[in-house]
Amino acid sequence: MKVVNKKANFNYTLFPERIEAGIALKGIEAKSFRDNRIDLLNSFVKIINGEVYLVNANIPAKGLQKYDPTRARKLLLHKREIIKLITKTKQQKLQIVAVSMYNKHRKIKLELALAKPKRKFDKKESIKKHDVQRDIERELKGL
């Protein structure tokens, strides 16, 4: 099972280097993942006091009264990976984006990518390219 952040490609220019991180979830959140009720669209990764957190990922839980579905969740990374992320984000002014969440055997993993935010004209340009590509594919299909 895989949950993909569809807006990440549209809002950011993603670099090809990806990092696999574990995520600390509660039991009811893992169950929500298996039921495919996770939303990564507005989520982002933040480094606080040398620890990496996934912020604003919506993981709803059924049956709990006092539960915050968008709480910050700790990501499990090695110290050298955290230092690498910190230096790249500060030097190159990049952001860390959650691209997808998937299960690997019995563990739930999060795929992170370094990204540069797109400006408004970049987004319009990518929409134009996508439309042209779709029109070309339609023409080739008709032949």
C-alpha cells in the first residue's frame, strides 16, 4: 500500500535524491494507514532541536474523543542523515517534503525529498507542458 503526496510535484521542484525514514505512529494511526485514510497534501517536514518531525499530516482515527489528527509525528532517522538534511536545507535554501508513505514488510516508511518551491509562473509553465504533452499523446493515439 502506498499513499502519495500529489501536490508535492506541482508545488515543488523535487531533487532526485530521496531519503527513507521511519515514522513513530500510535496504534490507531497505523490502522488508519492500512485503511488508506491518510492525507499528505498539506504536510511538511520540520527540524526542531536536532529532531525531524512530520507536521500537518492528516491521519484521522475513528472512535477517539481527544485526538489531534494533524499532530507532529517524529521521524526516525540516523544522526548523520539529520545533519545532512540540515546542512543542505541551510546552504541551498531547500525544503524537505514528504513525497509518499508506504509499508515495507510490517513497518511504515515515509519517503522524503529535498525540494525547491516553485513560483507562480513556474507552476503555469508546468501546466502548459502537461497540456501540450497530453495533446500530443491524443494525436498519436488517433493515428
